[in-house]
Amino acid sequence: MTGCASNPGRFTYPVVLKLSAQGLAHKTELGLVEVGVADEHALRAAAVRMLAATGPDGPVRGEVDGLLVEPLIGGGLEMNVGVLHDHTVGNVVMVGAGGTAAELLADVALLIPPLTPAAVHEALRGLRIYPQLQGYRGESARDIDSFVDFVVTLGNSDSVTAECVESLDVNPVLVMPAGHGSVAVDVALTPRTPG
């Protein structure tokens, strides 16, 4: 628990604590994400609880990379960006509604790289969540351009275009109010094995 226990007082609370392990998906459902940790005492307690999940009776199998302490960022609309290698067409980029309800909402669009900002904008306009990006019922409009830049940069990256990625899931990406950018919060990557 190196980064967490050595000097937990240096964090600006509240924070988010996550257990990191290779191939571990749906951490929230497994109780391995704690949002809004208020102080050092709560951080230590959450860390002990999460590490207990790595025991023989816990849900985590395999080696644990560590615990991640991240700032708690509010005010973002949760979106999802993914890459999946399809053996017929190559890599496919997915954009859509994100967060813990991503699978439930199934509000996604698929794109084939290379990507252009115009193509990503068009894909977003076809999503049911798009009105929320624009500012729905008095909510702030979101920084759509920063999110589009993120998707284009990721989709046209060397690793994706060279088909070195089997799967990549960036969920959530918080799209902040206009002018405040987008923040990738969690990433799961499976490299592609040649052959």
C-alpha cells in the first residue's frame, strides 16, 4: 500500500480510492471503488477493506497492481470511449454514454479509424445522450470539442492504427462544462498478441 499509507495526509479530500489489478473490470460492482473518501481515517479503512478482497475468498484473482487514489472530480457528464479489434475490419472505435450504466443504456456509435472531428461529431449527434452534451433542461453545455479531440487522438493513435490493441475501455470520460475540457477517469487495456 505504498502510495496510500506512506503519507495519506497529503491528499486533498474528498478523494476516490480504486483497487488496480490486471484484467479487473466492473470494479464498482465488486466494491473496489470508494467515491467521496472524506479523510485519512476513511481512506485507510477503505484500503484495508479493498485489500481484503484479494484474499482466497475475495472476488479478485491474480496479482494486484496497487491502490489508486484520485481526486474527486464533480460536474462531468460520463461518457465512454472504447477500441475493439475486429478480425474482419480491424480496429473499431466506440463512443457512447458511460459510467456504471454504460451497458444498461447501450447508447453507442461505432467508427472505423482513421477518425475526423466531423465524423465523431456526427456520431455523437446520433446518440440519445447528445442533448445532455448540449445542455439539457438548464444544465451547462458540455465541452464537446474537447471530447471529440480526445476520441480523434485516441482513435488515430499509433497503437490503435497499428492494431496493437485488442481492447481498450476508457470509462468514464468526464465531459466537463464548456471550456473546462474532458477527463479520462478509468482505463482498461488489453494489448493485442500478434498472430
